[in-house]
Amino acid sequence: MGLKSVIVDAWSYLNYKPVYADPVRGMPHRRAFPEANASWVPPADERRLAAYKMLAAYDSNQVGEIAQILGGDAAREQREFGDPSMFIETLTAHVLGREQHIVVPGADQATSDGQTGKAAAERVQTLLQDWAESELLPMRMQQCERKAVSLGDGVYRMAWDPAKRRATVRVTDPGFYFPVLPEDGDAGDYPDRVHFAWELEEDTARGLKKRLRRITYELDWIRPATVAGLDESGRRAVRAMPTPLPSAEGGDEPAAPVLTPGDRMDENGGISRQYAWNDEPSYVTCYLTDATWLLEDLTGPADVDTLPLDKATFATRSDGEVLDHLDLLIDFIPVVHVPNTVPPAEEHWGQPSIAKVLQVFDELAASDTDAARASATTGLPMVAISGADTTRNQEQAVGPGMLWRLGENGKLTAIDTSPALRELRDHRHDLKDRASNVARLPAVAMGTMDPSKVPSGYALQLSLGPLDSLIGGMRLARDHKYALLLKFAQRLHIAGQHPDWTGVAPLPARMVFGPYTPTDKAAVLEQVGTAVTAGILSLETGLRMLVEAGVPIEDAEKEAQLIQSRQFEQARALADATGSTDAVGDFLGLDINPDPEPPVVQLPPAQGQPDDPEKDPAQGTRGNE
């Protein structure tokens, strides 16, 4: 009967657009989204890729170009003044805060392990901070978070760079990200296979046809070692099994397979490996494949996960290793997917921050278009003339110094359209308020509110309530992801045998985001001072609160040591309580312990005295007399 099915999924907020949800198929329009309709794209990802393109169009003021495909040239004339981009930039800045800090628990305070645990945490924290500075991690986070806020998803891809001697982090567009999610499990779990795929345009100057490139990370059982070689035709570089070692017993026994140094084979044929960050041996490793296909060779029904490897050309690394199931010697996939929001149960994808207000943005664009047309008639008013002298048969024009000759009972009427323009502007303000309310982004957070109109600080705090809950949920979705990224960074440095990481055990680390709202530093300072003095807050915790409030403290630990070195009254109380000069010296950071045996004082002989101390000087004096 031609009934249309209603699609409800993570991207159904775009169903109201005919170009996105075709009235017949309910799928994205092929002319508008040719990338999503490529033969190698799985059907389950078509709507996701089309949604990314539509959201990017909102961000770059190009919605009219897509609407033109179905709406004609009239849709192309739509005004777009960057309101979605302003929302995206504001939310990106708020979710990241003014600054970001890498924190390893126990680095600023003594732990249950005593000074040993504190020193280990301090070392890991310092190494991670130095790595983040070298890798420009704050800039990478800005890139990824803008993708996450605008598209709903961001992706980090990590690798060990032998030339730089450090782990590298790169941000990848989520449109290239194709995880193989379990069909009968929780889609929120970490996938065992991840693809990054994109098409390469034809290059006639270099004689290259249109191609498809796919980079695959896959967790699988550890297999015998492989080496770079050629296939049977001798034209393609592949990885092949090396010549097996002869059996120790000789005879008809099969040759033992060649193992990677450090691997062990058990009696059942399973190969295990002891990783530096695991307590028990593991039977799993991560394989990397970097392959390229000619699109003309992909004629069968194959998607990105089932491409024929016999038609692929594998890339070769700078050290000569062929990237055909190359063993990376790690037991994790170095990819971190960052959703913008907490995904629904058993879902994998996040939702962009502007998803719920796209229709409001469309209304804003229509209002801006109408206002632009109305302003033209207001700036150049329409004039009606009756009884004009038409004997000269010339066209009348409106301009300064113009003169019209009117006949008897002639009349000139100017049509004032400014009230309509005023109404359109008021309507636009109402739409912006509606968008702010729906997006939970109040005017004070957008910077559009006059500070003099805020009645009190308490009223300001209440107005920020929706933003607090929004940023809290967004940061909750990111906490585990950045902890995972910092864990991968530690493991890659250990696997790469970096000298600074020798003997270092990976520790849990967190990315702490700074404040995103104006902070009353004086109030925080008073609160911390009162709590620390009363003994209900430690000095280290108080300093951390001051750092988060924006007080310029470079190193909280050194600042705590400087403060303690001047607290002589507390040192005196400590001495009275413990009677230990060692404890007082450690508290002040001074060496105040006396020597166990004071040295014997050697006085020089007085003038006129004999050098022999046993001789009585009194007798010598009397003899002289």
C-alpha cells in the first residue's frame, strides 16, 4: 500500500528534512549524500554518515546548498548567519574549561603505601604531563571535542612513533570510523575490530584511479611470527610465515613454528605473551592492516568489513614492515571513541549538542532571510504616485533631489515597512531564546546578557543551573575515555621501551577539566583558608581547589612545601606533641638535627704561654720574676 515506516534511531532528529529521510525509502537522498550511499558502506552506517554531513553543513553555513537539491534555487537564497557555529564553539569551551590537568591520584598526598606510593604517582604524573606538552595534547583535545560537540562523536587514534620516541595522538573524523559492534551483545562495549576507511579521489596527473583505503585494528589470538615477503605472483608485498625450525627430535615430527621472542607455546598449541602491564600472560594481541583497493575491483556485495584481501595492496612502513596483519605487540586497540553524551543503553554513538534545536535554527535562517528582504524595502522605501505627469513617458525613480510633476489632485504615498522589520527582529530574539532554553545554554553563558541586569550572584548561579547539569553529563561521558587514553599512553611508552619509563608501572590517571563559569576567587580563597585553618581540609586539597578556581599556582606540591616551611607555630606544636626534631625538620624542610657528638674545641695557645700544656704557666712566671 506504499506505507512509509517510521525510523527511530540515534539520528532520527533529522527525519523532518525530506532530503535526509526520503519519503519513499526513508533513507538519505543519494544525490545529497553520495558518500553515505557508497557500495562499501554498511547499510547500518548510511544514516550516520549522512547525519555527519548535514551537521557539518549547519556548522559551516551550507544548509542551503543541500536544501537546493530538492528545494531548487529558492532554497539556496536562505540566509545563514552562524548561530549553530556559535553554539558549538561556546559548548566546546565550556566542556573543556579554561584549562586541563593530568592528575594521578596519590601524587599530591601521601597514600596508604607511604612515600613509596607517592613517589611512584609523582613520577607517572610528571611523565604524562611532559608527554602531553610534547604531543600538544591540549590542541588535540580542542580538535576532538569540537568534532564531538558538533557531530556527536570524536575519535583519537594512538600509535608509537619510533622516530619521535613517544606515543602520538591524532584526531580522526568520525565519518571514517567503522567499529564492528557485536550483534548480540552490548554495543557500548569496546569493539574487537575497528576500521578507518575513506575514498581517495582519482589523480590523473599521477595515473592513479579512484581507490578505497582501509586501516584495521583487530584483537585476535597470538599467532606465530611473520616476516615481510611477496605473494605467489611476486607483485604484492604481504606477510608470510618464516621457514619453521626443525624439530628437536628429528624424524617425522613436524617442524616447530617460529615464535616472536618472549612468546611461549603451551601443550595445546596456544601461544601466550607476558605484557609488562599484566600480572598474568595473555593469549591476545592487536594486529594492524593498512590496505588499498581500486574501486573498480569492488564489484561483489562486500562492505567495509568483508573487503577481499586478495585484491588489496598493503602499505609498507618506513622500517620495511608490511602492514598486513602486523603484530603490534600490545593487547589493546589504540583507538579511543569519545561520545558527546552518555549513550543510551546498549548504544555506541553520542548525540550532537545542537540535535534538538536544528528546527529552531531553520526558523532562525528563515527569519533572517525575511528580515533581509524587509530591510531592503525599509532602506529603499516603496512609493506610490497618483496623478503624475506621464507625458514624458519616463520611469520614475526614488532618490535624493528627485522631483515629480503631479497633476491636479496628484498624490505621493510612501509605504513604511519598518514595523514589519521590527516584528521580524523581535521574532528572531524569541527564537534565539527558545534555542538557548532547549540547548540548556542560558544567555549569561552565551555572553549576550548585560551584567548590570543580573540582580545578584545567587540569581546568576540559579540561571546557570541548566548549564551545570548539561556540562556535568557531557564530562561524565568523557571521564572514562580520557582515563583510557592516558592508560594507553603509559602502555605504549612501556612497550616502546622508552628509557624514562623503565621500571614504571602504569597507574590510573584522570583528565581534570577546569572551571567553565566565572569564579569568585575571593570567596574560594576565604573558604579554603577557613577550612584549612579549622583542620577540616588538608592543605593539598585546598591548593587544588585554588588551582581549579584560577589562582596562578604552577606546582601545588612545591607551593605546599613553601607554605609549611614558614609555619613555625605549627612546627612548635609538632615538637611539643612528638618531641622529635626529625619530624619538625621534615615538616619545615630543614636539617635541624644536632650532631650526635659535638667536636672537641681546640683553643689556640695564648701569647707568652709555653706550647706544652702540662707545664704550669704560674711557675714559669714566678721564675722570671
